[in-house]
Amino acid sequence: MTETILQTPEYKRLRAIYILMMAGVAACFISSGFIFALGALSITIAAFMAYYGRKRAEDPVYKSHYNWQIRIFWIGNLIAFPIAMVFNALAMYYMTDFGELITNALSGSYGMDTGRIYSDMVRFQDEHVWEILLIKWATYGLAVAWWIHRYAYGYRLLEKHQLIELKK
């Protein structure tokens, strides 16, 4: 029976959604720019696939997995990621010279000289690259670990064709 369940289109779709979401979260965490955008796009596409699949699912096990994927998507985007952003900004402000750079920019000491602001930002990034990476990994790393753990948990239950009980 398990072999036939693992071959159904519904199972394959759920599996693809889990993989897309985990890969997207990882891509957003380890990179920036174009790779970050691809990661965010894959997470968004996976969420649309989960909404579409949930409407069509008849098996309660599959329906519970779609609900799980959608719930983790929203909790991650509305709670985990914003909290990580706030902690990242606070850590950058208080643990590096970034606070001084922001204070100078807001006080008007740069005037309209955007070239000087840009050169100071580049200099700041060059001088503090390891601090920036450490702060990023410490703050966003916790959110990403939570996200990946939740998706991996759902994926393991899907492999066993088990229902996910959502707590209200």
C-alpha cells in the first residue's frame, strides 16, 4: 500500500512543495541579490501550489499536509522572518559602527553628497564583513533553522503517510 501511495500525483506534488520551500528558504539565507530573489520566488510558488492542492485534496492526510505547508509559510513570513529582521537591525546598530553611520546620515552631516554616503557604506561593509556575516547567521539562522525543521518534520510524516495534527 505504501508503494502505491508514494506514486500518486498528490504525494509527488506535496513532496515537490516541501522541497521547493526548503530550498527556497536555504537560498534566501545563504545568498543575496538574484539567488535570494529566486529563493523567495520558489517559496511563493510553493505556497500557491499548496493553496491549489488543498482545494483539490480529498485524502485527509494530504489535506493536513497542505494546511501545514501554508501555515508554516505564513508563520515564517509574518512572525519568524520579521523578528529576525528586527534582531539583525538592532545587532548591526549596537555591535558595529553602523549606528554611527546611520546617525551621521540622519543628522544631515552628509548634506546631499550621496557619493560620500555610498563610499562610507562600502567602506563599512569592507571593514566589518565578518561581523556582518556573524550577525546575519546568528539572527536569521535561528529563523531558518526553525523553518527547515518544520518543513522536514512535515516531509518525514508525508513519507509515512501520516496526518499532521494542527494545534489551534
